[in-house]
Amino acid sequence: MSSAKDVTDDTFAAEVLNSSDTIMVDFWAEWCGPCKAVSPILDAIAAEHSEKIRIVKLNVDDNPQMAMKYQITSIPAMKVFRGGEVVKTVIGAKPKPALEADLAEFLA
């Protein structure tokens, strides 16, 4: 079971933009193999670092407005938001140590 919550075009503002938390949005699609590979890694990071970062998932096929707004042209794409602003972008599936290194400033 995924520990990351699904967000949609309709819930994005409330869940991500209006939150004071540090939130990583995983932009993904059902047909994307690398997205499926990185998903359990993101779930593990979400579970291990729940007090520091919250991870949500947005299906780009079902929610094209947010994918277009944030210029998602390659997936998986992960954007870290803080105070409603993008503060970090990570593109592509990576092993857990590499993702944790990319997120080190938020997990410290």
C-alpha cells in the first residue's frame, strides 16, 4: 500500500500550494515503467522521513492541468514545494541513496 497520498488538479492547491509543509509531488503515469520502479522508493522515503517531508502523487494522464502548469515533459518528475513554491526538481527514476542525496537538504 502506498503511503503517499494522491492529489488531483482539483486538490492540488489545498494539498500542496496552501500547505506550510515541505511536500514532494511525484508526477507519474500508469504506463510509465520508471514511475512504477521509483514509487516504492518514494513510499519508503515518505514513511522514514514523515516528520520532514510529505510525498504526494499526481497522475499526469488524469490531471493534465497541473502537469502543464509545471511543464512536466518527462516522467517520473518530482518537484519539492515549500510555501507553495517549487524549491527543487528531480527528473527520472533513481535508486534510494541517490534520491535521498537529492533530498538531503530537506531530510536533515
